[in-house]
Amino acid sequence: MAEENPGTLNFNVADYDENTIRTLRWNEHIRLRPGMYIGKLGDGASQDDGIYVLLKEVIDNSIDEFVMGNGKSIEVTLKENTVTVRDYGRGIPLGKVVECVSEMNTGAKYDSKTFKKSVGLNGVGTKAVNALSSSFTVESVREGKKKYAEFAKGVLIKEELVACNDRNGTKITFVPDPEMFGNYHFIEEYIESMLWNYAYLNHGLSIHYNKTRIKSENGLKDLLENNMDGNPLYPIVHIVDEDLEYAFTHVDKQYGEEYYSFVNGQHTTQGGTHQGAFRESFAKTVKEFYKKDYDTGDIRTGLIAAVSIKIIEPVFESQTKTKLGSVYMDNSEETKRTGNDNRETVRNYIAASIKKNIDNYLHINADVAEAMQRKIIDNEKERKSVEDIKKIRRESAKKVNLHNRKLRDCRVHYDSNHELKLQTTLFITEGDSATGSITKSRDANTQAVFSLRGKPLNSYGLSQKIVYENEEFNLLQAALNADANLENLRYNNIVIATDADVDGMHIRMLLLTFFLQFFPEIVKAGHLYILQTPLFRVRNKKETHYCYTEEERVDAIKKIGGKPEITRFKGLGEISPDEFKVFIGANMRLDPVLMKKDQGIRETLEFYMGKNTPERQGFIMENLRTDIDVD
């Protein structure tokens, strides 16, 4: 008898027959593979979590109506976990309302004449919202009639057509399904930021969010003014050039460069071909203007810019549309067939605009040209002052992965396309016991641990050179691969994991100071978090409750009854690795580090980390808690 080939996989034929073939309904497939449609699920702590993608998908349709000249206002309401979006566009054609929200590959955006430069082109968005919502209703009003349809998890419950006197438009109300998203919560700062971006990109649009009116008169210029930290070294340069709009300035005392990029109104948080073209063309134009071969890093350090481009049928690298992949300005099938070799590229289109407009602007505005050149020269001096330190850092980067006492790295950072995996996480912790607990509990494929040795340096007010010379921060920067921009950042989630005592809070503040001062773009891009760990464990022989607040502890005692065992966790090292798996797994609780719209980084650092002013003393006294009962 011939020997069986050890490299051959043997299947039991009985396990593969007609009964094993399954056809999924459209909503079943979305619920089974939600990542294909909305990226990650999440609980709302991250601004790219699925619940915000659901909201964006609905608003995108309303924005497309506005862009086509239909309706000047959109109303967005959030009440608990119920979201409502009402626009005053044309309304969905009444005979196709149900199909448009429940049949895949159904919509008007396949016709580029109707939606010439729309974000959504695949007819998927509202279907994903419908399938992933425990409750979903759509109302379309056209010419005195209203079509109403109600769904649950994508299944049609009710539909009706009635006469009405309402204004034309579409109203969608949905509740994200807890079965899919768990114990989720919306963070209003994320929603407000999203809505402001829509307003910046759509002049004349009014968005009413709960009781707030959001409107921009000056587009991307307003965006920079409202998001800039520090003082601009020259007035914001704002250019509108057909399908391209951009604004920029340099900011004093800012390290790195900061970008806000958009395609057809979609915030491309991971950049793409348009952002790359802007960065490259800006540096090249500046070099040619000054007739000096300045280092590109010196040109762009301290630069804050916003770029918006409109493309026919843009190509994104995923359904969540966070990174533009388009090479050409026009990706329609008709254009591909008739003029493939003559299509204009995104890169050339942006380069031509920047060469013409920025060169002209600098020639006309000598004061701006002088201020920009002074900034470049200052950047050059500082870069040279830390070059030796950076050489040490590069050597550190080579050995940091081998330095087991500092970094326990994860196995996977990128997918097959070398794109940063959304779930890759670095925990920054302090002390051998806490580090040991997290290291034993983590998912070694996607979770890494960086161990601090005692309290880090207070970097407030220090120069970049001094911070580079600090071994702790030098190794941390090497582990993060944090540089002048975020394109090479090795972890999407950077989580500060310290004890909930005074020392732990102090370490947390010192780390926040470091990130806010030297890498504010990491914070603004939503990469920095605080790990929530339970303060109490309440249990008896039958059940165990982990409590993150005093209120949860009281509720747990009431649920269990009797005299349960209550443990107060004073440090991360007191939590066993088996228990820790619960707190850094699928149900991990993260608090995002957010900067509010009216809260500047510099003022915040001065208040918390500057001189001990009477104002800060008063704040501490007002917020000091002495009412926690741990008995």
C-alpha cells in the first residue's frame, strides 16, 4: 500500500455535501462579518469605532444631497443611544425606500451624473446601519407623501405610505445593536468633531446637533483656527482651486507636522495619495522658492495643514474610507474606457496647484515668506543640535525589541498590505508586578507592554534635546517609532496603564505631559488612552462582580446580598493574570485622552504642570474626593 503523502490534507467527504452549503441573507452576512463593512466594532471609546461609522454612513447621504444643491440644513439628534438624522433634500424615491436601505447594491450613486463626486459608491452604507441596529426606521417625504419603514436587525417589521404636509427630505433613526457593540456609549466630542468637519467642507451648510448650531463661513481656514495649538507664525494661507482646497501655517514650538485631509467630504484619518502629494509638493515648492536645498523635515516641522479634494468615484482602501488609494482624479468606468492614458493623476493635480498658488503667494507676501524661512532655519538649528542624540535613538531602535526588560512586543504590527492593524495596542505601565500581570494576560499577537522604571521625567518646558537624552523617553520613542508624522507609528492604540493611587496618577500626568508637548498629533488623532481597571471586586461563592466606581460597588453588594467578600485593588500588580485577561480583552474599558474644542494644549500643561498657582490650588481643593468608603 502506498504511503500517504504527509503534505496532503484529507477531508471527510461526508462533512462536505449540499447540507454544508449555506446562503446568507444580506443582513446575516453584515452581522456575521461586520468588519468588512464598518471596520472594528468597539464600544465607542475610539473615534473610529463602528457606532460612529454608522452615524457617518447616514450623514454622508444627507451631505451628498446638499452637495447636489438640495437642502441647506441637517438635523442630528442623540438621545441616550438613539440617533436621528433629518435632511431636507429630495427624499428617497418613495417606491424604492425599502430597497435602498435593505437590498445590497441598490442606490443612485452608480450613476455619476446624479452623484458626481460622492463618497459612497457601493450602495452599502445604510444597509450596514440597518443590519447592525436593533431598531432602524426610515422616513422619506416627497411632494405631500411619506413612506415609512421600520426594521429590527435588518428585518422589515412595518411599512406604510401616508399623506403628509412635511417638507421634502429623509429622516433616519437607529439604535446600534448591543448584541454587536456590547455596552457601548457615544462620546459627544467625537460626534461634534465629525459634524464640524462636515461644516468646514460644505460652505453654507447648517448642522443642528441637539441644541448646538454648527456652521462654517471660511472652510478649512476655520478648521485650522479652531484646532490649532500655539501661535501661528504667519496668517493662515487659504487656497481654493477648483476641486482642491487647502489651508496651512506654521506654529511656534510645535514638533512634527499635523494634517487634516478629506476626499469628497470624507475625513481620511489615515491620509492617502492626496495627503502624500501635498506633503511632497509643499516641500518641493518651498525649496524652489528659496532656491535652497532645505531638509524636508525642517520645512514641514511645525506645519499644520488641511487638504480637501473632490474626485470622481474615489478609490478607498477599505469600506470605512479612512485612506485614499486613488491614483487618478477620475475613476469612472466610462473615463477609463475612453481615456485611460490621458487621465490626470492626483499627484500631478495637487503638485500643479501648489506650485502655482503657493509660489505666487510667497512672492506677493514677503512677510509670510520671511516668517516661513525663519521657522525653517530655526528647525534646522534644532535638528542639528539633536542629531547625535538621534543617532543614539536609532541604535536604541535596533535593540529595543531585544531589551526584554523594557518592551515585550507583539508579534503582528501590519497586515499583508503593510497597513497598521487597528487593534494593535501598546500598554505603558510601571513596576515589575504590574508589568508581569499585563504581560501574562495579554494577547501576544496584537498587544505589547512597555515597562517604565519609576516615575518618568517631567518634560514640561524642556527642550527636545533634553528629552531625547532621557533613556526612558528615548526607548519609548523608539518603541513607538514616533517621528515627524504618524505614518510609521507602530501601534494604533497607546494605553497608559498605571495604578489608581496618587503615584499612579502622577505617572499618568507625566506621560500625558510628554505626549502633549512633543507628540500632540498622537493625541489629536485619537491614539492615546487611559486604561480603566476595577477598583473593587465583590464576590460570594456563586458570583463575582468587578466594579470600576463606588456606585458600581454599591450596586454589586445589593445584587449579591448578604455579606460578600469585598477587595479593594490598590495596584495593578494585585490583580492576578487570570483576572487581568478580563480587563484587557474584548471588554476592555478605555478612556480616550481628549482635548476639548476650547482647551489649548499649552494652557492645559501650564495649568497642571506649571508653577503651583492659587488657581491650581483652588482646583485641587474643589475636586479632592474624600468620600470613598472602602470598608
